[in-house]
Amino acid sequence: MTIKVLYIEDNDQNFYLVNYILNAKGYTMIRAHDGREGIDLATREIPDLILLDIQLPVMDGYMTAQELRKITEVKAIPIVALTSYAMAGDREKALAAGCNGYIEKPINPKTFTEQIGRFLQEDSSRSAGG
Ligand code: MN
């Protein structure tokens, strides 16, 4: 059973690094380049986890998270915000928007899989979406 991860990220380098790390762990990666595409792909693919950049074109990550939480098929999927914003209050904003957690960029390749694994485990009661 493959873990499917949707990463909503407009920056190629950020995506490639996470893609490399998670591919090596056997995860299936899906990419969206902006919030609107992310919402479409989340609804179509029902991933096990959504990684969400905050600085995005079209709509920002906070708004994207809010929209994802309104979709019945999607709202139980854990969302982890990935952002380089280091300002105080961003964590709270991400959580208030519906994210389950927050990881600061640059990510640490050595601990990243473990960090996101925590969110997958919290979600283990949810039946596999197919
Ligand atoms: Mn960005």
C-alpha cells in the first residue's frame, strides 16, 4: 500500500528536494503548482497527506487550507504547512486555517520523513481512500 503525498509548491527546487526524499522512501508524489490546482488534485487523488507551501500564486496557503477543509472527501486528510516564513504567529495562522502542523523551510532531509510520518500516524484511524 503506497502512501500518496500531494505537495502544493510553486518553487521547483523545494519540490525536487522533498520529492527526492519521499520517493526514496517509496512514497508516491503528486505536485500542484498553486492553490487552485492543489484543490483540484486533492479532490481527484485523495492523497494520504498534503504538504502545503504558504507563499503561492493565485491563492496563498492559508486560503488553500481553508478551501480544502470545506471539501467533504478531503477535509480529513492531514495538511502540513511548509514555509520559510519564520515570523511568530505563522504557526497559529496555519493551524487556524486548518493545517494539522507546520514545518519550517529549509527542511532537514535527515528528519523530514519522520516529521511528516507523525501526521500520517495520527491519521491511521482514517480508512485508506483507495
Ligand atoms: Mn512558494
